[in-house]
Amino acid sequence: MYYPISTNKSNTSEFGNAILSRNQITQENKLILPHKKQNGRIRNATNCVFKINETTILVYYIHMKTTIMSREKRMDQIDSIIKDIKEKEIDHVILGGDFNTLINKDLEIIITKFKEVDIIYNSGNVGATGSYLFGLVKPVNDHFFSRNMEGIMTSKLKTSKSSDHLPILIRYNLN
């Protein structure tokens, strides 16, 4: 499932978020996050529902704005995602993606907000997923969270040719 959200100005190609599943996707949605960038671009949280055996699972791929946007506005984006989760009323939830948490305080606030709806942080052991300023700054931008799912194996790739972030790999067990 792929939802383009924006267009590359130099070659007009679309880009956006995707969720891949070997299970049949029964619902899909693109949640537009509040607060556009100054250039008019928007961010979204692509989400879908699929079943494994008889268990319904709600999955989000999130790409938030960087710290150029105020913390208050970025946390509005998290609140928008939480509101969407509550409205869907599905017990098993996975959230992952680029939260652009260049500042540790942002991650702490996100973890606290998700805990309030029983969503726990799963990828705290992977370390830096980005590298900037010639490797001098190595932020943890990318994260996974879940509800009623146990993250049993978490790691990251050491290199990536397709992104400026290192992909996180995570395996879940149903609780």
C-alpha cells in the first residue's frame, strides 16, 4: 500500500509512505497530519488494517516534520495519530517510521503520550538511525511502538543505499 504525499520539485516524481504486508490489507487510509511546512508540503501517517489468523492489526507508517517545526506543532501531529487510533478501536497496533526526534526530549514526550494509550516503545536498543554533519551528529530518528504486541527481535541495518536513515528490523509476537 503506497500513498504519495508530495512531489519532488526537480523531476515531479511523487514520494510518500508505504506499508508492505504479506497478509491481505482489509482497510487503508492516509491520515494527513496537522501543520503544513512553509513550502506547503504536508506530512502523513499512512495506516492500514490486516489480519493474522483471527487477530486484527492496525499498522501506521509515520513521517513527521523535523525540528524546524516547533515542538508544540510536532506533538499536535502525535496527538492526531493517537486520536485516529482511538477512533479505530483496534486492540493490536504497530507504529513505526521517521519521527525526526533529533532532540531526546521530543522522544521522551512521544513515549509518554503513547504510554497514555497503552502503546509501548519497542526500538530503544537500536541506537542512531541517522548521520549528519559528516557523521558528527548521529540522532535516533526512527522508532517502533506497539500495543498488545511484543517486540521480540529488534536490530538495524548497518548501511543503506536508499535512504539517509538506517532501516530498523523488528519482529513481533501477538500478546
